Amino acid sequence: MVMDPLEAADPATDTSVALMSAALERGHRVRWCRSGDLWLDGGHVGASSQPAGRDGSGRVVSTGPAAPVPLAGHDVVLVRPDPPVDAAYLAMTLLLEQARGDTVIVNDPRALREANEKLYATRFPGLMPAHLVTADPDRLTAFAGAVGEAVIKPLDGHGGRDVVRVVAGAPGTAALLGRLTHGGRVPVMAQEFLPAVAEGDRRILLLEGAPLGVVRRVPAPGEFRANLGLGGRAERCELDDADRRIIAALAPTLVADGLALVGIDVVGGRLTEVNVTSPTGLCQLAALTGTRPDLEVVDWLERAAGR
């Protein structure tokens, strides 16, 4: 598991930890490292990684010191550091690219470079709300005026951070858009604000293009962002016809691109994001449904590795 530091993860909500725990439950040996722990030496990719196991309380913890291990000695490498997709993240994917064919890598490193979580959805414009990608504050202002209210998202963000709602004609809009675009130099995504988000967005987890399940995320009072890390609450719900239509449209492309474990966000029947780096929601899905999507993923990984 290539991930953010294990000791900082919340075992009750962290999908990476849930997958590690499920792999241990299935009897697999598990190691973890940070993206900066990867190395390339003589054409071989490895990681200074630590073994993982369970402590007396059942919590997944490191069980030994870091040691250099070739990636080719692993059946599967799961790639799950959080964004931003910055220079360090891109370097990680380029190193992992060198391990292609030596092990199963999920998600595919080439796809992780190319599938920006905001821009990937624009491959399916008919499924999305009205949207615009630009660094031009004037264009963004005009877009907000055309749709009435817009949501502005940085292209490299995650977890709802720095996502803002812009009301056409509101005081301070020009200054806000100037700040978000770094003075018109950095493009952002603008999407038409969907009032249906007050009832929650729908996080649908997909494995090889098929749904593991869906969780409704309801924003906290006074908040339009439904992210659980920002106070949103998870509720049980079922897939509806709009969800199935979106999944059917996305699945062939996701599979072809090597994006096996994905979380898509749907608001009011419209696709808003395709999360490919470290999609969350697995723990909430398991808790709300009483199912074991974590074991479903591990079972699929075993098959992918020929086990």
C-alpha cells in the first residue's frame, strides 16, 4: 500500500486501512510506504516499506522497521496517497510506471497521471451540469452570471478544500476569482450550482466498472459541500436509474484506462467528479449496509494477481 502515513489514518473511516485490514483477514502479508519511499535502482523499482499487522485491539499498525523491498516481490501494489497531484505525486507515478508488468498496480500509474479528478468527468459532458474550465476571471464571472450560481473547484484539490460557491453579482466576486485563479494564471473548474446538493450528493464506489455500492453524503447545516471531512454525514441509500445510467456510460472507459477502484460523485442525477487517487466511502458503505465491500475488493485483487 502506497499511502499517506499509517499512524495518521483514522481506522474507523480510512479506506486504505480498511483494505489493509481485509487483506490481513484473508491471510495476506501487507506492507506500506509513503510515495517518497519509492526508489528506482538499476531499472528495478522498490520501496522502503514497513510490514503491517494488527495490535492487541485489532488496529492496523506497523509491526517492524522500514526495509528495502522490490515491488516485483509483491502480488499487488495499491496506490492511494491523497492529492494534491503535484510534482512529488507525478514522480511517484513515473517510478511506478517502471514496475509495469512486475506486479498488479491499482490504479494504473499512467491513468493516475492523466485522469485529473475534476477534468476526467468532462469526457462525459452530457452527464455533467453546465461547466467551464478556465483561468480567466472574466469568463468565470460571465459563467456565474449565465447559470446564476456556480461552484468553483481547484483542479488539484480534494476533500472539498478551497471549493467555493459564487453568486452572480455578489460583492467581492472579482477579488475572489482573482485569488482562486492566482491572478488569472491557474485554471479552475466552474460548475453550475445544483440545489439538490442540500439533500446530499451520492458517492458511488466502482470496482472494475461495477458498483460496490452508494452512500448519500448530506452537508452539515449552513454548508453546501457534502464531504465527510467537512462535517457531512453518511446515510444509506440505493442506486437509482440516474446512477445506473452514469455508471453504464463511464464503465467501459474506466476499465480501458486501468481505473479499477473509483469513486464517482453524483448530485441531482448529474456527474460532478470522478475520484481516482484515493476514493473514500468504503467504511461508511460497510457500516450502513452490513456488507463487506472491503473483502470484495481483496477478492478481486486476488483474481487480478492470479491467486
